Amino acid sequence: SLILQHKSDGILTITIERPQALNALNAAVIGQLAEAVDIAQTDEEVQAIVLTGSGDKAFVAGADIKEFADFSGKQGKALAQEGQDLLFNRIERSAKPVIAAVNGFALGGGLELALACHIRIASDNARMGLPEVSLGVIPGYGGTQRLPQIVGKGKALEMILSAKMVGAEEAATCGLVNAVVPAESLMETAYKMARSIMKNSPMAVSTAIQAVLAGYEDGINGLQAEINCFGASFETED
Ligand code: CAA
């Protein structure tokens, strides 16, 4: 397996285990992550998910460059489409909160993975960026859409066009990450965040995620979605 799963006190920790490639996302990792997130949706023992990378150097150093170096346009399009459908969109739409514990480099598809999560906590050694244009491509796993949503269009364009990395402090200043902590307290901080969410109604938490996402969907009136979700809350036991 290329991912490690550990369940404790309602929190599922998923660790990407490809340290020799700085946890780069190949098709197998994407498939295994998608399956784990899927199963967690109906697992009553799981109330929150924390996603991190193995080792102390990288969260995820991107999509696996070696896998797509010789791709045609058609294959490139399929890679982005399948990755978004199978994993990135599903993480964003997870009914259970997903927290990225960014423990080092989060580049390209790695940053895009963190962007699809609901909350990001970074260790002080983390470095983040979308280097794709330096490789002659553009972000393909949602980076051109989710980065502007999170940091604003100006900062997102600076990061995407310059291909430069930002350090953890700068990431916190521009809202890219929710908090920066020393590397040794990263996981505990992520768990603390998870536990603070888990104190609340799981139904209301998942409905709130749904309502927030609605505002970013084409053709959906976010305020109307909120009204509907607010009403639906009263129909639940919680
Ligand atoms: N894909 C495949 N292998 C990768 C990788 C990636 N994205 N990133 C790192 N690796 C591998 C390296 O090839 C190397 O393997 P070997 O020892 O077998 O050569 C190993 O991981 C260690 O990497 P480095 O020796 O390069 O480590 P470093 O400390 O010198 O540098 C780094 C670290 C700055 C993160 C550097 O590895 C790097 O720049 N990686 C590539 C980052 C990148 O461009 N990511 C974007 C990918 S494109 C994308 O994600 C497209 C998309 O949106 C869909």
C-alpha cells in the first residue's frame, strides 16, 4: 500500500507513503486515497480525516512528473479530469471535515491536494507552490480555481505565474494555511482542530460544508443554498 491509515478517537489519519519520490501522486496513490476517503464517508468510527505525508521533508511534491513526461494532449486532459473527478473534488465534497497537515514541500498536485482539503495546518518548514508553468504546463488538479478562492486572485496569479514557492509564514499571512506550528506539534495541532470540529453536530458540520461549497458552483445561488441547508438542519435529530 502507498498510504497508511490509522484510526483513533474518531479521527482517520491518512499518510501518503512514497518517501523515495517525496510522496508524489502517481495513479496508484490517487486511487488508494480516493478509496480511503470514500470508505471513510460511511465509516461510523470516522468523524474527521487528517491527511499528511510520510517523512519530515514533504507533504506531497506534486503529481508524479515521471508518469506524464511523454503524454499527448488527450492523455494530459484525461489525467486532470480523472484526478479531479476521482480524488480532488471528492475530498472537497467530503461530508466529514478533511484537514491537511502540511509537513514539508507541498508543490503542484501536492498543494492542490491541500487546497482541496477544508483546513490546512503547516509545519514551520513547509514550502508551498505551483511550479507547473516552469515545466511548460499549468496546474491540473484544481489549482487555478481553488488557489484564487483561498488567497484571492492577485496573490494566486503571482504564485501561479512566478512558479515560486512561499514559506509557511507567508502562506499564513495570505490565508493559504490556517496556522503554522513547529514541526513537532503539527499532528497534535491538526488533531486539536479536528477535535474542536467534532464537538459539534456532525450533520450540521457536513451541511455547512455543503452550503459553503454551493457558493463556488456555477449557476447556484449560494444564499439560496444556505436557506435550503438551514431549513434541512431542522429535519435532523441533531
Ligand atoms: N514526481 C516524481 N518524482 C519526484 C517528484 C515528483 N513531483 N518530486 C520529487 N521526486 C523525486 C525525485 O525525482 C528524487 O528521486 P530520485 O532520487 O530517484 O532521483 C526524489 O524524489 C527526491 O527529490 P530531489 O532529489 O529532487 O530532492 P531535493 O531536496 O533536491 O528537491 C524538491 C526537492 C524541490 C521538492 C524537488 O524534488 C522538486 O522540485 N520536485 C518537483 C516539484 C514539482 O515540480 N512538482 C509539480 C509537479 S507537476 C503537477 O503537479 C501537475 C499537476 O498539477 C497535475
